[in-house]
Amino acid sequence: MEQAQHSFPHRVDDNTAVWAEFKDLTERYSCISLGEGAPAANPPQFLVDELMKAIQEGHNQYSRTFGHPILVQSVAEYYGKKLGQEINPLTQVIVSAGAYNVIVNALLALIRPNEGEEVLVFEPGWPCYIDLVQFAGGIYRPLCLQQKDGKWHFDAEQFKNSLNNNTKLFIFNNAQNPTGKIFTREELDEMSKILENYPNVIVLSDDVYEFLTYDGTQFTGFASIGDNFKKTLSIYCPGKMMCATGWQVGWAVGPEKLIKPVSLISTTQIYCANTPVQVAYGRALPQVDKPGYKGELSFVEHIRQEFQEVRDYMFKELSEGFDLPVEPLRSESGYFILLDISKCKELIPERYLKSHQFEELKEGQDPLKVNEVFMSDGSVPLDLAFCRWIAVERGVIMMPCSLFYHKESPYRLDQHVRLVICKGLDHSIKAIERLKSKRQ
Ligand SMILES: Cc1ncc(COP(=O)(O)O)c(C=O)c1O
């Protein structure tokens, strides 16, 4: 009988996911992790209290499929103010199981599979977009962000030239993971103007880090500009905002013509999102910006200040008195900072650079299952080699940014690694101390 030829999406077919490899590395080499983007802090007490109250009040059964009435009302008011729009809570909001699930549903709802519909995405970017676009039957088209003098730049000319009549969606992550870039008002205006020539292009504005801006940098939602709301789904993540990433409820706002198909797909994935969590978020959302959470500061101002403090600490420690010639980049937002590690190549032992068999195995020890990713010239990416070396030799986990590009992307770079700044100052101090001391 003929062998079936199955075809799987990117990274399912030929790779151990990098997250799985790095989890195993953490355990085998007892590492401190600066890898995973989940905050160390617990949710604020006011949110926990609202959750307990919601359960005790009896909000424990299925609720409205597209979002609990208490939550959609709050979301419409909160983001309506931010975007300068009157948002109808019943027709212009969809709630699902995390921002991730909203994105999956949006791609499944909006892309006609295998009809050549293209999706533009900035790289380096959140790797899940790559798989999800393919899963939905779209064609992933990378756009390049370039780093110069510690800042990431968008190329308007390239953006213009990448658009065509097959472009269906533009996934626009602002504030951006992993770079921490916040697109300026001028950049947003430029993009909006270019997109006016392609009125059929839908924008999926992934704004999950919009609340977490540093140094007073202004964030402008894409949907708040001109008529952009009419073509944009703006996606938000309360788990990131309120330090409850495991609660997995997220939402999008947008025009009814986009919310409706996404809602219909949502009902094929989940009947409704977690009811008491929705009620708790609905009641907590109006509280996040209220002064007086810690001293004068609101809850959101407080976590901004905490994360910025960690960012500044890491930046200083990695810029000065560190034996490796790395250059930290000062992120403008989000859960991460990047390090430029391009000057470290000479220091990394050859076995990490030349092969995926980098371990010096003890008797009877099996090698780890690793992510066998290559650069276009067949070499092991420098950042992957660096991360493995640092994990084994110094006991700290970081993430290689070459994995934040499509494996065939012409823009793929291997010169940056990503570190989290969301684990609190104590954890970060321990990680930096570990990083600065070589293992015996
Ligand atoms: C850019 C980006 N979008 C979406 C998500 C998913 O958010 P959620 O935890 O609500 O599913 C993440 C999570 O890391 C992210 O970094």
C-alpha cells in the first residue's frame, strides 16, 4: 500500500519546538530562566476579590457565547475611550479563551484557505503567527524591522512594495514582541496612508502590550487613527495587563462586519469563555487606571514602574562590568529586552557553532531533543548557539531571536537574544549574578 504523505505546518514537521528544548535544558542544567513571558507577580487583590465574588454570586455556568454582558460593557467603555470610538458592546466586541484564541479565530474566519491570500507580518515577530497563518491556509509574507543604534526601524518602501491585490491581512503587533518597539504616530500615519490604496486589507492589530510603555513613551492604537477602526480588529490580553496569563481570557474590538465572522468561528472552538473570570475582568477593568493602588500610582502605572526598574537594572548590569561583549537594547515596552550578541562569536566553543550536538554527555546520558534549525547557509544560528552555551556554561535561559523569523525568511538574523523583564527584581538579580559567574 502507498505510504500516506502528510504535510504539517512549520515547526511541527521538522523541529522540536524551541520552547520544549529550552525547558529540557533548564531542567538538565538547573538553569534560572529568563525565557518565558509570564510575570512572576500575582494578580492584584482587587481582581482576585472580584473572581471570588463572581463565584460566590453564582456566575458559574455557561454565559453569553460572544462575551458575558458585564465584560463586553466594560470592554466597550474602556477601549472606546482609548480608541476614541463609540463601541457597541453587543456587536463590536468578541471575548474568547485568551488573545491567542482570538487570533486563531480571526485567521480562520478571515482567510479563505489555499486561495493565495497573503498575510503580512513584521519580523522578528511573535513566532505563533507563522504557524497560525499556515494553519488557516494563508500565505505568510514577512516584513523586516531593522535594528540600528539600538532602535528598530520600519521600512515604508518595503511595506508599500509588499502589498498587492492578494494581500488579505496585515498582522500588526504594536507594542512589539520581541523588540519592545512602539510604532510612532508618524509611522502609523505613514502605514495608514499606504493602506488607503488597498482598502480590502484587514488589519489585525495585536495590542496585547499596549498598556506597558516605558519612559513615558506614547502608545497610539492603530484603530484610533482616521477611519482605521472600520478595517481593524484590535486584540487585547487582560492576562498580561493584570498578571494572570493562566486565566486565558482575551478579547477583540472592531467593526461588526469583522467581529461577526470571528464570533461565528469562536463558537466552533469554545461555547463561551470562562464565566467567573469574565465577570471578574469586567468589574476589574475600570479599576486598573484608578490612582491609589500603590501610593499615588494606579495598578497599571505600578507595574509599568516595576518592569521599567527591572529593564533599567538589566540594561546597566549587562552594559557594564560583564565579561561578554553584549549590547543590551533599551526596549520601549513589553515583557522583554534584547541583547545584541554579534560580538560574542569568537568566545563560543566550536561545538555549539558547528553542530546541534553541543553537549558533553555523561556516561549513559541521552542527548536532549533539540531544535535543528539552520541559517540559509546551513550553519547553526549564532543566537541559538549562544543560548545553548549560556544555559550549559552559566545556567541561565534566554531565547534566540532567529526563531522569531520564518525559517525561510530572507530577513532572518541570528544576532539577538531575548530576556524577560517580567519576573521581578529579585529573580533578575539572581539571574544576573548567575550570568556573571562561570560554572565550575
Ligand atoms: C504578541 C502576543 N500576542 C498574543 C499573545 C497571547 O496572549 P494570551 O496569553 O492572551 O493568549 C502573546 C503571548 O505571549 C503575545 O506575545
